[in-house]
Amino acid sequence: MNSIYRQLCLDHKNMQQMLNAFEHLLLDLFGDSERDPNTLSLILDALDYFSVYPDRYHHPVEDLILARLLTKPVHDRNAIYEAQMQHEQIAATTKHMCALFYAVANNAMVERRVLQGASRAYLQLQRSHIDLENSIIFPQIEQYLQMEDWKQIRRQVEEIKDPLFNKSTKNIYESLHEYLTQPEQPIKAFA
């Protein structure tokens, strides 16, 4: 398996783990009247992660691969076009989520139903996107891209490292990383 493709698969696994924790933060803990005050900080860290890594690294690499895949006799071009459009939609929705939760952090009044509705829609979009890629796009990548294709792609991409799940975790994500990697701990923020 090509190292770029392996990284994308690992990214999806990590993002699914992140989405599960994010869902718990958003829908279970954030609405709790006795929540840890650092829960909002963890939500903002998670949103920062989702606005930095997938939108600036993961999706652009996928877009290069999808463009290369479209030069092949693939069987589901519509799924490829859908995935490309979802990359833009995810970026816009992530910005919207950031705006909502930064407004909350700045003591602006944001209705709970608005936050919960936006959160559910965001989680659904992210999960359906990953499902689309895992079930339809990635099998086509495996089937159609050859060594020469990967060489061409590699020329366009620097090796990427996920700032949340690699060994040299950046400081900004440390509390979030600890929250995700130690689920046996009580549900409490570590900021």
C-alpha cells in the first residue's frame, strides 16, 4: 500500500475517533448544566483541528488523488465529484461551527437548539463524507492507481503528518489528544 494512501486511511480512522469524542463533547457534555468549564476549550481545540488538518492537508491531497483518478476508467465518477464538492462544504461548515462556538466563548447568546442542530448536521456531514470515501472512492483508488500514478502524486505532495495523532503532537492539541487517548479516565477536560 502506498504511503500517501496509507496516511489517508489512517487519517480517516483518526478523524472517526475524533468525531466520536467531538460528538460526546458537543451533544452530551456541553449541554450539561454542571459541565466542566474546560469543555468549551476542548470543543474549540477540536474545531481548530478540523479547520487546520483536514481542510489544509488531508482534503487537498485527496483532491490531487481524485483528479488523477478521474483520468482512469473509474466506475463511479459521480461519487468522486460528490467527494470533491463535500470538501468545500466541510470547510464552509467548519467555519460556521467555529463562528458559533467562538461566539459562545465570547459570551454571545446562541440558542442551544441552534448549537445542537448545527453540531448534528456537522457530524452527519463529516461521517457521510468519510463513509463515501471509504466505501466508494478508496476501493477505486486501490483498483485504478498504479505505481506511476503515485509517483506523479508524490511529486505534488509533501509528506503530511497529522498534528493530533503523530508522535510529535503539537502543544495546542495536547489536552485534546489526552482526552481522546485515555477514554478510561473520567469525562473531564484536561486544559
